[in-house]
Amino acid sequence: MQKRRRFIGWYLVSDYLSSLAAWYCLYMFRKVVIEAQPFHFSLPFQDNQFFAGLFIVPEIWLVLHYISGTYTDLYRKSRLQELVKTALILLLGTLFIFFALLLDDKVRRFTDYYLTFAVLYSAQFTFTFLGRIILLNRAKANLRSKRVAYNTLLIGGNQKATEIYEEFSAPKNSFGYKFAGYIRLNGETQNKVTEELKQLGNIKNLEQIVREHQIEEIIIAIESNEHHRLNDILNTLADKNVYIRIIPDMYDILSGTTKMNSIIGEAFIEIPPSLLSEWQRITKRWFDVINSVLALIFISPLLLYVAVRIKLTSRGPIFYTQERLGQYGTTFHIIKFRSMYTNAEQHGPMLTSDDDPRVTSVGKWIRKYRIDELPQFINVLKGEMSIVGPRAERRFFADQIVQHAPYYKHIFKVQPGITSLGMVKYGYASTVEEMVKRLKYDIIYMENMNIVMDFKIIIYTVLTVLYGRGK
């Protein structure tokens, strides 16, 4: 893990130096070619515009690369995909820098603008990709030599599993898989997998195995007649931060679900731990942070008024914190305005209902307009929640939901939200059965997640608050 973090640092340094080199090339081109001063121009550090660019331009590039998800999961990057992505990001960045910093430069001919743009883009692409291809080649070498490796669990001990194990055990095809062991499905016969790998258990204790052995990759090798067990395995792993690869059969290949990131390795059905790409995840995070800050500033008078009302009308704290389940099943403490009397759950966890006697007079009002949820913007700023996402539940009720709907664990692939499609379409749930019905809308949201969808849900939530449709 430490080597992977260090590799990100080298990637950042490479991009930073590339931007400096490209900016210097552009400076020389402008002075020698456009301004036609090959022997009479000032030294670069005597030019204020050049010097200012040394501080501004590299930061612009690093921010753009960060937003695009460049500095995550570097050892899993495809060099060809990185080439295409780099070319696109650099094109967008060059357009921004050109119009923001270079368009007002004095030129002799209009075509000089085209030359300036072409030189900046060409220099930036050449230096950036040159540095990246060197680092990515180094990364591939580290994976093949297993100096960097992912703890990998093999599910199955059949012929398919043996073929995969033999292929990835070869030094040239290692791809960073470090097999911690395997899980037996049925009464597999003796083979290379059962002889050389440790049997870690069975499907029943899969969650424990992933946790204890810090598994990062799981390869599922099952026969066609065992596909009925696949749903159980995927539901068990749904809330785990692991990368799942499934060896496909011919039906999977023909249906188009099989992906291939390398022409050398095996073709897999790939299930990443997150439903969002890196640039989508980072964009959503920026969206959450900016809007949470603006919301807290805008509604601060309302927050102060509600806090005073709660303090004056009932004994107890203003805020109520409670442990909830977040992304990948991790726990955090959600922050809400207290809407119930203290010790409301002294007899155990209970869901609220209409005319709940535990709810205070102020609590009924703030719950109707969902004002009690507003302090959760603090959870968003802390990175524990998103503005839009499935509702965060307590483990007590989550365990009950799983018994009714095993696929419930899939919602842990994303961060919980202050509001959700389920809350907009269904509202609060007073029974576990109603929670299961609301779950359908959360799954629909996850399958259609994007910024536009988030905007629509926020608008409907605001209307719900204004019209007091909550309960």
C-alpha cells in the first residue's frame, strides 16, 4: 500500500514538471517565432507573464487531472486508455488556459493564435504522456515482479480455477495477484489450486475471510451449473470494498457483459467496488461540498431559530447523534435536530409512526418539513454522506431488511444521502416492510446516478419541504 501511495506522488511530480516544461517551450516559441526576437528577448525569469504562469498553470493542470480521477487506482490503469484520456483532458485544459491567459496577447497575424494553441497542446501532451508512460511501464514491471500486489481470493477449486491460477502464477502474467487462498464450493478434486493454496473456508464465512485477510480482489471461478450460487456470493460482497472478477461462460460472452482490459490476460466480467467512475465520484464530491457550504450559510438563521425552540420546549440536547451505516458498511454518527423526548428508545430501537407519542411538539413541526435533517450537511462536509443517496439506516434495521431483501447490501456501494429518490417517492417508513418497498427506488437511483438526477431529487425535496409533505 505504501508503494502505491508513493507512486501517486511520482505521478503528481511528473505532471507538475511536464506543465513547467510545456510552459517554457511556449514562452520560447512566442519570443523566437511569433515576436521574431531570436537574439533580443529577456531571460524567462525577467518576464512577469512567464513568471506568473509558473505559479498558475501547473496548479490548473493538477486540479484538472485530479477532477478527472487521474490520481487514483494507478496500478490498474491501461496504458492505451490513459493515452486517450490524457489527450482529451489536455485538450480541454489547453482550451481553458488559452482563453483565460493567452487570448489577449498581442500577435501580428490571427494565425498566430492557432500556432500558440497547437504548440501549447503539443508540448503539454508530449511531456505529460512521456512521463506517464515511463511510470506506467514501471508499474507494470512492479506488478509482474510482485513488488506490488493485491491480496486476492479465489472462489472455486475446479478446472476453471486451476487454469486461472496457473495463468496468473506465471511471472509474465502476474498482474499483481497475490493469492491468499481459495474458498471451496463443492467437493472439488485434487488439483494445483487445492494443493498449493490454503483453503480459507467456505461461502458461509466469506465476509470474515475478506476482513481478516484484507482481500482487495476476488476472482469467482464457478461452473455453469453453479450460477444459481452467484447471486448469493454477490449479495454477500455487495457492501465490501473489493474488486470482483467473474470468469464468464459462453452465454456471458455472447450477451456482451464480458470486459477485457488487456489482450494478454483473461477476459472477465468485472464488478468494481464503486458504481461511479473516478471523475463522477470527484465531481459529485465537489457538488456536495460546495452546495453544503452554501446551504449552511443560507439557512443559518433557520438553524439558530430551531435550536432555540428545541432548547426552550423540552429538556435535552439540541442535536441528536446516532450510529448509522455508511458506504461499504462502515459506521458513522449522523447529526440531526432532536425531535423526540430524551430516552425515547430506552426499550430498544423503534421506528416512528404517525402520532408517535415520543415526538415533541417542535419535533412534529420539524419532521413535517424535514428540518430535522438539515444538520446532516455537516456529515456531508465530513465526507460521511452525500446530499443525494440512499437513506442511512441503523444496523438493527439493516439486518432485518437483508432478511427480506438480500440485495439490500448493494446500496452500500454508494454514500448515503440527506435525501433520496426513495424519500421523495415514498417518504419515511414506519415498518421494515415499508423500508423494503422504499428500497426499490434507491436501487433505481443507483442504476441511474448522475448530477442531473441529483438536481431533480433536490428540487423535489425542496418542494416537499416547502409544502410540508414530510411526516
